[in-house]
Amino acid sequence: MAWLGQAREGRARQGNFLKQEDSMVAKKVVDKKKVVISAINTKSFSFTIRNMQGSSLICHRFSEKSIGEIEAKQQKTAKQAKAARDPDAEFHASLYSLNDSGGFGFPASGLKKACVRAASYADGMPMTKARGAFHVIGDLLEIKGAEPEMRRDIVRLKNGNADMRYRGEFDKWKMVATVVYNENIISKEELMNLVNLAGFHVGLGDWRPECNGSHGMFEIEGANA
């Protein structure tokens, strides 16, 4: 029966060999799945956006009065009688004032959000990825151009009633923005294309394309490294 023992020993050796081979294959699969995190490659550049022809910028800052009304409602304080409307005060309250220069600005976060939304019009760039790929530096971007004028519009409230809105409007406008971006995720050229997509499809301010309007549309005028 020696031959039977030898056969069993041969099968055992073959089984061990197959186990070792499987282990080596599994190790190779693990190695292929190894995560590699590259060093961040940040760069920055500045560019100017200008309004597309005939597309004015309508500002609508959340006024201190509106903030006070929300706080009063949350704190359940006594409700004050509504004062008479002051169109001039509402017009100035709709603007983002620059205390240093005396001019006006627009939130840098608004431009960032517009560009992130525009990623939905680009192939291969999910909005979640675009959100972290770049940042617009600063708080308010200075609006350069003509002085704002009061815009009077009739709007329809949620309850169906009509109401008046008094907002600041810039007929011709420009802004200079500086962005910092990770070149491992998005290139300068791709980012500039994204900004132009944002200007056409999304826009800034009230009645922009994203909200069924045609205001706040923009394009890049030039870029400086």
C-alpha cells in the first residue's frame, strides 16, 4: 500500500502549492488596489468677468431689517407694527457696500456657487468634485462700472398677493476675481471654461438664467497668471 501513501502525500503537496499560489494572486490584487495620494498642487490666477451685452446685475442683499424680523420671530418677541415702506432705504439695503472704498461689491461665494452649479453642464466633473477643486478668494468682489440705479418690480408672493421690490441694478459691470485651485483635479483652462459656463447657464444675482431670467450673465474678459 506504499503507492497509496505516496499518492496522498503528492495530493497534500499539490494542495499546499495551490494555496501558496492563491495567496500570491490575492497579494497582487491587494497591491493593485493600493491607494496613492499625490501631493497637492495649488496654483492661482486672477481674471475679470464682465456682463454679457444687455444683461444687468440685480443685487438683493438680505437686509438687517429682514434679519431682525427673523430673530424676533425665533425669539418670540412682541411683533412690531409694520412701518411705511421706504423705497430709497430698501434700494440701498439691497446693495453690498464696501466700507473701505465707498463702492459696492458682490459676494465671492456667489461666483463660487455659480461655477459649481455650472459643473452639471460639463462632462466628467461632478459638482461634489468641483466644490473642492477651487476657491474664490475674498468676501466681496468689487463691482466696477456705472453707479447702481433703483429698479422697481412687481413680484408675486407665495400667497398669490402682489408686492413691490426696490433693488439696486448695475447696467454695465465688471469684477476682478482671484481663484486658487488644485491642478491635479482641474487645469487653468478647464477652470476658465467652467467660469464661462457659469456666466451663460447660471449667472449672478436676481433673475439670473438659473432662475428663469436673463440678468447677471457674464463672461471672462481676460486672465493674468
